Amino acid sequence: MLASLLTTIFFSLSVFFAARSSRVLGGPTANLSRLALATLLLAIWAHGFGGGLGGAGLPWFFLSGVIGFGLGDMALFGAVERIGPRLTILLTQCLATPIGAFAEWAWLGTTLHTSELVCSAVILVGVAFALAPDRSFEGDRAMFWMGVLLGVGSAMGQALGAVVSRKANDVATVSGTLVDGGTAAYQRILAGVLVTALAFVFVKRMRPQPGAVGASEWRRAWPLVVANAFSGPAIGVACYQWALATTKSGIVLPIVATSPLVTMMLTWLFDGERPTRRATVGSVIAVLGAAGLKYFSVLK
């Protein structure tokens, strides 16, 4: 139970720190910086204690990283800049669950039960309820809905990346080359940081900014970047693996699904972003649907 709670807290902190670092450095720079640091940490583990770049599942883990860490995280940081951490993690965590379930059904033939379909519908109702009345965002509506679209893209990246990771594990199991969690994370994030770096260079050349990020911005942002790298890909993932190793997944997954509510409290406490009553109710409905979907998915 402790590991599950820690996972929820660290995952929520990761999005919270992502939002703060993005305000200082901009989304692309903040994302690339924390991915580079996390890649270094995971490389030390994978090459020192794990399997490095070995294993039959490497191509699939690499593809998973392109989708999840690469495209998905770029969308996440773009959403955080436009709609803030509260709505971003709500869209990412809650929508990723039904998207992943339907992707597994379409590709891997995983059966969807009636309970899962009902929970998916509950998630969609909750997310719609949370988004529609949101008046805490002060900006033009086009920017808001672009942030929502990027949030959906982040959810798709997380969901599809997870499904491809399942395929990678299946391939590794069949070949008899099992991969530990740290090595799998390294193989995934290596692809993600390469894609993010290429996109960063492309965007900078296509849309050069008048002023580069200076030393003063980096002094303010580097603790946030470090905290983001450790709370998400490092400590957060480690706690997640610890939780799954010591506790039934039917308990772990619903707890982790509550991370949008933790992020909501963090943004209210530290940023003063108080959600409207209807937005809060919608978030709770979506989280309950996500928790229920994850619970029923492990009972099959």
C-alpha cells in the first residue's frame, strides 16, 4: 500500500514540476532537459546492473519509447503550458486507460467486458464535465482547446506506448530473454530522448526565438528539472515497480489512478489555482471511472 501511495504522489509531483519548469524554460527545453537527465540515470542502471541494449524486445521497446516518451511527452508539455497541470494530468491519466484498453482489444485481441465499457463511459462523462465549465483558465479559447487536444495526444502516447511495451515483453518472454524494469525503461527513454532532441532542433530552426534561455532562467529552473526527472522516470517508476512486486495489481492500479486528484490539490495549495465545483466533480467522476476500469481489467 505504501509503495502505491508513493507512486501516486511522485507521478503527481512530476506533472507539477513539469508545469513549473515549463514556465521558466518553455515546454520543449524543459522536456528535453528532464529526459536527458533521466536517460543518464537509467543508463547507469541498465549498463551497470541490467541488460543494457540487449534482448529480443529492444525494437519494440524502442518503438514504445518513440510513442510514449517521445510524442506523448512532447504533447504533455505542450498541454501543461496551455491548460496547466491539473487538466493535463486529468486528460492524460484518465483517457489513457480506455484508449489503452481499446488498443489492446484491437491489436492484441484482449477481451473487453461490459464493466470495462461502462467504466470507459464514466471516464468520458467525467472528463467532459470537468472541461466544459472550466473558467479558471484565463486566455483565448483557441489556446485552451489546443491544450485539450495536446492533452488527448498525451493520453494516446501513454496508452499506445504501454500497449507496445506489452508486445515487447511478450517478444522477450518468448525468446527467453527477460528484461528488468529499469532496462526496459532505459530502452524506451533512449528512443524518447532522441525523438525529442530531433523535434527540438527542428522547431528551433523553423521558429527561432528572439532570446535564448539565459543563465538566470537556468538557475531558477534546474532544481525543477531535476525534481521532475527524479519524481517521474526515476523514483516514480521505481515505486511503481515496487508496488506491483509487493501488492496485487487490483489494489495498485486504482490507487495510482487517483493521481489527478493529488495534482489538483498540489496546484491549489502552491499555485492558488482553485478549480470550480463542477470541474472538481467531473475530475472525481473521471478518476473513479479510471480506477474502476483498471480494477476490472486485472480481474479478467
